[in-house]
Amino acid sequence: MTSTAGSPEPTREAAHPRSEPPGRIHRFGRAQRLAHRATSWLMLHCVATAACLYFPPLSELVGRRHLLVTVHEWTGILLPVPFLLGLTSSEFRRDLRKINRFADYDWRWLRAVRKRRTSPRSRPAGKFNAGQKLYAGWIAGAVPVMMITGLLMWFTNLLPPIPRTNAIFVHDWVALTIGLVVVGHMRLAYRDPEARRGMRTGYVDLAWAARHHPKWVGRD
């Protein structure tokens, strides 16, 4: 993730005009929505099967441990696929560049959160706020770690110099933090129905966007 000066983002994706419903603004294209949906399902299956494998009461309740292991392994391997397919979309790549840029106003957003300031003007944000950028960066770094350690546990002779117990230790602790972060992400999404509507339909209310993402719609 890189840091840039805090200049506002292009207003309403002016370079890509489209017919928008009255009072709404286009937020996500088909590629972003499909990639998010597929990644969400794969991540939920990974977290759910990991919980069943790690906690004995859940394991005994569900049973069929071999099936759980198989689902967990393959959903983990497939996890990067939606992202890789999304890279074929120019709109997806454009959003990826935005979420990978940390501007001056993102630091203001984080300071406001730390000081528990809740007014929209104290939390300036572009198309993605600083919390969303940090979440995306964390997931982008954690998923490869999980894949590598998972493969080391699956194929024990892949890299003999690395003890399997080390891979298990890293895999378990990163998995725990991913689970906590994903639950936090879902909790925030549940509290913001307009954000969920944007990911579901591609459009959000213009007033909501101006309030929560003023640098994106050019109203700040």
C-alpha cells in the first residue's frame, strides 16, 4: 500500500459516463461485485470449516472430518481466483489502484476514529475510507501466508527444512486474526445497509456517498 498526497479523487468517474438512477451514483461494476461475492463465500467456507476442525465441540457436532478438511483445503486454494479473474476488468483495476493509495485525508480519518469523532466531516474519505484500505491490505497479505503455510501442512515434503509445527503455528494464529477481522468487517457491513446495497446492486444513494465519501463525489 502506497501513500500519496491528499488530492480529491475524480468526481463520479467522469471518464466513464453511464446512465444513473435519479439520486443514485454508480459505485461498483459487475466485476467488483462478483469478485467480492465469490471471495466472501470462499472466505466464509474457509473460516467455518477451520472453526469446525479447530474446536472439538464443533467437530463432534458436524462430524465428517475428512470432508471438512477437503472443503477447507480447496476453498483456501481457490481464494485468490476471484481476485485474479477480476484483474481482467479495467474498472476492477482502477478500484484496486484507489484502495492501494493512502492519502493525507486517510490519516485524518484514522485520527478521527481513534478520538471517537463520528461526524462525517471529521472522517474524510475517497471511494474507500482508510479502514477499508487497511482491511484490504491486511487480507491481501494474510491470504498468501495462509496458502503457503497450508500447502506446507498439506504437502509435508514440499520444503523439508521448515518444520511442520512452525507452519501449523503460523497458520493457526493468522487464521485466528483473519477470523476476528472478517467478523469485524461483517459487523460494520451489517450496520450500513446502503454500503451493502452498493455491493449488491452497484449503486448507492448520492447523499450517502457525499456524506461518507466526499473526496470521491467531489463535495468536499
